[in-house]
Amino acid sequence: MEEETQPVPDSAAYVQLVQLKVPLDEAGDAFGSLDAQGRVPIVLIPEHLNRIRNEVVILGLLILIGGIIVGALIRNNALISIAIPVGIVLLLLGVYRSFMVRVPEGANALLQRAGRYMRTIGSGIHWVPPYIFVSHLVTRREIPFDVPVVASLTKDNVRANVDILITFSITDPYKFVFSIAPTDFDHVFQAACQDALRILLRDITAEQVIDLKREDLTPLLDQLNEHLAPYGVSLQKINVTYAMPPLEFVQAQEARQLAIVQQAEQEEKYALAQRRQADAEKLARQEVIATVERKKEALQRKYQTAEARRKLAEMEAETEAYRLAKLEDRLAEFPHAAEWEMETLRLGIAQALAGNTRAMLQVGSADDIVRSFIIRNVMDSAEVEENGQPAAEAPAGTAGDERKPGQSQARKDS
């Protein structure tokens, strides 16, 4: 934060308002420019109160009287006839201009007669008798007035420099002219503004001085208006153009503010790091929880599978027990059925082996071999009867291929 550190001017001998004495015809130019010291003229006094053009009147009298005298002496009637009208015209011109008063734009004129105030007239050309004089010309324009306050104490005993710009206008020229002189009003106005501003600074801290430019100073303006009302002056607006505590105080405040900002930034970084760490821990916990949940689900599925298998085994066992119980009941009711079932199975196996020419048959005795061949012959006879054709004779050497009883193996080759 950089502010202008320009010095506030000392107001001890600083006069801004002035009263000038100029010819009435030059009043407009005088109000529109500053004087040699840069001061603003707010009141003008005409150099000549008498508005009669004396030089023109004297010239007319000289021409009139001189023409008559010279014409009479030289007995020249033509000279007299010329001098009389010329002299009268000059006299009329000198007197006629005195009845016209020209007040410049943006000003008021105060009229007097025999040293007493009569009335106030505005801008323009007015018809005023020569015996009524224009005593003062007062501006109606808004006048800027600078009020500096140097090293004024604040609420926390810090010396601050403040500069304000007040704009005012003269609303009652009579009160202003006959109550106070412009230079005296300059001092009174400046003193009143400085006192009010010091009181204002005493109620605020040095930090608030920096923000004084953005404050509403309407109460201060109303207070000054009430104080300056007897002088016929009205204040329009007030602006703070400069407000700054000492440079050391500003630098200390800037350092403190910078430290606060750095601390806030550090706290923000620390909070961000904590948030990141908390997020990482939370994510790790979530991953662990997810892993545990997956394992739990896998164990649950295994448990459910084992439970299903156990129930299936129990059901199979119950079914098998039920089947065996039923089988025992049937065997108890039909005792020879088991033997018949066994023989039927043996017969089926023997039939399958007999039809397979490459089968190897392991027998334990000769009775088994004999039984097999008997079954083979029976099956062949049944096939012949079914087809109506004689059975093919066994090839020679079939009987020779039969093995003796007691051998362990029999093989039939194609």
C-alpha cells in the first residue's frame, strides 16, 4: 500500500481568499483569474464610485464653452453652431453612461446611496441613477477552500496529517461584506474547519484515519454550516484529499498486516496438509475395510458352499439310508429276489463278454468256463430260432481250443 507522502502545507500564513480593487468594467476578468499570489478574489471594490465619465464631460464643456467664446471673439457663427451640438453630445454621452451598470455573470452587486446600503442586484445591465453607487461586487460561484491539519492526535495518541477541500458559496452578499473582510473570513473559516477536524480525529484511531476518505462527513459539514451561517456562507460539499498517519506507523501496520497474511497462509497450508493426511488415512481405512469385506464375503461364500455340501451329504445319506431301509424291507419280504438279481447281473456281464471277441476273461475254475460256453450255446440256439436259419457250424478245432479244467485263463480269438 503506497500513499502520497507529500507534506501538508502549514496554514499559519496561508491565505486563499482576497478582496481586490479594480475598475467596474474589468470585474468579469478579475473574478475569472487569480491574483499574483495565487489567491481567489471573491469580493471586488470598484476603483471609482462615480460612474460619470469626467473626461468626456470636461471635453464636452471645453468644446461647448471654448467654441462659443472663440466664435464670439472672431465673430464666426459657424464655429459656434458646430461647437454647441458637439459639446452637448459629449456631455450627454458622459452623463448617459453613468446610468448604466454592467454586473458580470456569476456576481452580485451591492448598491449604496449616501453611504447606506440600498439593495443587491444580479448579473446583467441595470439602469441605476448616478447618485447610487456600486460599493461591492461579490461572486456567486462555488469557491474551493483547502484546510490542512498537521500532526493532529488521534484516539490512540498517534499524530496524523489530514487535508480536506471544502466547497462553499456566498448566499447573502450583504452579510458577508458588512460582517467580515475576505481575509479575516479566510482565517475564521480555516480555524473553524481545523478545530472541527481535530475533534473528529480525536474520536477515531490511526487505522481509521486511512479510511477517512471513504467516510461520510455530512455531520462535519452540517456543524460547519451552523457555525458559518452568520456570515452569509453556505457549504456545499467536503472531500478528504489527504489522510495519513506517520510513515513509521504505516510501515508498522503494513508489517503487521503482512505477518497476519503470512500466518493465515501458513495456517491454510497446514490445514490443507492435515486435510490431505486425513484423506489419505481415510482412503487407507476404506481400502482395509474393503479388503476385509472381500475376505469376509469369500469366507461367507466358502461357508455357504460347505454348508450346502454338508446339507447335500446329509440328504444323500438320508436318501441312501432310506433306500437301504426300503431294500431291507423288500429283501425281508422277497428273500430270493437278491439271488435272482445277482444271477441276472452275471448273465448280463457274461453276455457282454461273449459278444466281445477281444475280451479277456479271468475265471477261477473250470465250472465257470463250462457255464460260459453253455450260456453261449443257449444264446446261439435262441438266435437261430428267432431268425429261422440253422446255426453255423463251429469251425474246426474249436473243441481243441478248449482248455482243460483247472486252467486260469481262456481266450477266444477271431
